[in-house]
Amino acid sequence: MRPPRALLISLAALALGAATVATAAAPVAVKSSNRNEQAPAAGGEWFAWSKSRAKYPSPFDVWAQHLTEPAFKVNPRNTQAYTGGVDGTRLVYQVLFNYGAAGSDLRLFDLALRRHVPLPAGVNTKRWECCATLSGSWLLFSRGLAYSRYLQLVMLRNLVTGEERVLDRLVNKEGLLSAGQVSGNFAVWAKCNPYPRCQISRHDIVAGTTTPLPVPAGKVAYSPSVTPLGTTYHGRSNPGCGRRVELVKQPLVGAAQVLVALPAGQDLDVTSALLDLGQPTGVTMAKVYYDRIICRTRAWDIFVVNDLERPPPPVTR
């Protein structure tokens, strides 16, 4: 059983008002095979994801790849694992012991050296830690009581200073609170209290302020990611699997925009945003990864879409 990062596609999508259509390239398959491939995470020249050992249902392992080099498995033998986030050559991921019956912790892995690195004391507890990403010295993750979802927390921890913030909490067995992504000065997460009454929040780390993103009636929001510019990406749909699903972009300022409209019967669970800094002056491009599920067959693949923002044309007189 996969731990709650978003309660799969049953947690479908927050709408941000009347969204415009953004200019983006067509989605491209990144990982597509006869295995189920989920939970993409990208950083620099590295890509990591979760891959099933066989067709659904099956335990998952974390795999990593440098550019086009052969991929390798990260988690130790006799464990099940799910991807978290990549920052440079660091990967944080979730490991389950005895398929979750004996707990869930976070692990930090040096991708270049292919070895685990100890996390500071206090990150892992007797509770259920999962759904982590990292950026610089900041680690964002969820903490709860395994599958009970009685008390759920979204935590932000500074791995250098030890500062720890509880960004959000939920006490509702019917609800779900799930960390999204931390990137630069911003962290995002999703909260359903309960489903389908869902909210996405964006936290400014320096200012210490949290902004809830607007949710129109009849829509659900899930699986947020964010860039260092504060641009948030997330899924949006009607309740249920594969019902008017869209990958939506919410800039720090301005209206929401639709990047991708998925065909009926398809949904997504995890998004991961990576800012591509190797662009011409005045051009910003984010690579937005997401895992896509075919609701009928429960088959998963991973896609990426490039969100390109060009400077406005010069004013003519």
C-alpha cells in the first residue's frame, strides 16, 4: 500500500478560478514501460522515480539516473521505497519497513557517491515520516500515524540550524494533509478536510507567511509543486478519477493557467517542478514532471511538460 502523499487520484484537484490557457510544449513521456512508474523527482542532471517490481499490484523501489546513464536502485534490499525530492546530487526518499507495518522513515542519499548520508536527529521519529523534498538546507515532509491519519503534520526542517516549523496540522480521520515541494524560498502542500473540500497553501520561508490559493466551488486540488519563483503547479479536476483533469499553473502574481488537459479517464498523483536556468535572458522555463494513471487499468507512466515564459514583445509607437 502506498502511503498518503496525495490519496492517489481520489484526491483530485483544486481549481483557481477561471483559468486561462498557458503556452506550453506537448507533454513527453519520460518513463514508460510495463512496470508502474510514479513519483518523479528531478534536480540538476539527476532524475529519480519509484518503479514497481512487477505489474500492479506490486512493491515499489526508488531508482535514480544521471542524464542518459544506466539507472540504479537506491533503497536497500528487503525494503519498499518511494521517491521524495532531488536537490543537486542529494536525494531524499521514504523507506518502509516490512511493507509499512514496522514504520516509515526518511533517508538521505548522495547520488554522485551512491551512499546514504545520516539525517540529523529528530527528523525521523516513531511516527510515520514520508513525502519529503529538499532545497538547500530546508527539508519539507509529512508526519503522521501511519495509515490512521489521526494527527497529520506538514513539517519544515532546517538541516543546518535545526529550526523546525509545523506549517500545517490536521486532526480528521476522514481528511488528508500531504507535503508537496520546497524550492528556494517557497514550500507548498495540500490539505483535504475532508475530501473533496481541499486547499493548497504556499509558504514564504523568509517572511514566515502562508497564502492559501483560491478554490472554486466543485473542484478539488492536489499534488502541488513549486519553483524558486513561487510559481505553483498542481492537479485540478472534478471529484473522482479521470474527471476533467488538468495540470494547472498558478504564478505568484496573476491568474491560474492550464498547462495540460488530460483525456477523460486519466489522472495524476505527483508533480515536481524544476526551473531550467540555462535559458536566454528574459526567458524562464520550468520542467514540470507528473505521473499519469489510466484509471481503468491502474497503469502508471511519467511525463514532463516544458512551461516556457517569453518576455513580452517591445512596445511599438
